[in-house]
Amino acid sequence: MTLQPKAVLETSLYVCDVERAVEFYQNVLGLRKIEDGYFAGGRGAALQVGAGPSVLLLFRGDITRRGGMLPAHGTTGAGHAAFRIEAEEISAWRERLREQKVKIEAEFAFGNNPPSIYFRDPDGNSLELAVGSIWAFGKA
């Protein structure tokens, strides 16, 4: 038996203003805060992506780099996260971004796939909306 993780359960982006970031991800991408939504001490927030189990964590890097009950982590500068969408949703996503006054930074097609849409969150993190077929996944 080959032992390996089944999927990415959570990923983190680092932000300066957690409440502003949560509002952006709720309004623009339709993500939902999990439980109380915010972590103690203004450290961050957890948002559910899709029907789950997939979580986006938004952390204040200046706080998480100090460590504490969990190992220290964090970074400076822009991160990247890609969210899977369906090909037939691309036009609607373009419109949603325009309505929310979010500038589309670039569109790029990988191979024969529909183009990925790139834009930034208020903290400069690079976000991508992409179809799952840009990756040639093998059988698990």
C-alpha cells in the first residue's frame, strides 16, 4: 500500500486586515465563514470553499509568525490560490468580478482548456479561477 495524503484539506493566505479579507472572499467568491469564523486575537479566519471539505485560511502573518499554541508560520509578499470552477461558469465569473469592481489581471489558457482568470485580493494575493482539467490527475 502506498501511503499518501488524499487531498489538500486547507491552504492559507496571509492578509493585513482579516475582516476586510473575509468580506472580499464572501462577496466576490461566495465563500462562507466556518463556525464562529474568526480566530482568537485577530489571528485569522476560516472560510469553506464549495461544499467542502476544502478550507481557505486567512491569517495575519505578523501574528502567526510569532507562534504560540501552533508552530510559527507565515510569509510576507503575495501568495497564490486557485479555485476550481466549471467551464460553463467562466462568463458568469467574469461578470461577477466586474460587478464587484475586481480587475481581471490576466487570462491564460493551459493547453486546450478554457482560460484561467487571474485577479488579486485586497492584500495583493494572486487568485485564479480555473477548470480542473488544467491538471492531468491520475487515479487515486
